[in-house]
Amino acid sequence: MMQLIIESSQQGATMTVVVDKDDSVYYMMGLIERDFGIPIDQQQLVWWNIELAGRSKVGEYGLMPGALICLNTIMQVEVKSID
């Protein structure tokens, strides 16, 4: 198990998640949704300019305990036509 630091620049908040190297990034995003309230489909996780993909394992990126991961929030815009 390892602790990773998640920093949200938009919310100005930092949190720590505990994951195993065999956990998926998607699982980690679920922890972030639980603690930050940001839906998984609006999350973008970046480590050293590499976007972490949901189905990949945390260990595939070589993340070490204490690694700082940036959380970007993707805003979803709904467009409605005017009739």
C-alpha cells in the first residue's frame, strides 16, 4: 500500500489516498469522487505531464509513495438549441 497526494488546483485542496500498485486508476478516481465530490467523468489526473488512464494500474506509471498527482476538473457544458 502507498499514499499518494492529490492536489486540486481548482478547489485549492489537497488530499491523500491510499492505494495498492495493482489498483486501477479508476479505483483511485472513485476515492477522489468520494472525498472531493468530483464525478469520475470530470476528473483528469496528471503526474509529470502524463495523464493517468482509468483502466491502467497505478503501478504501471512507476508512482512511488508520496507522489504528487494533479487533479484537473473537466467542466462539462450542455448546449441547448433555441427553437
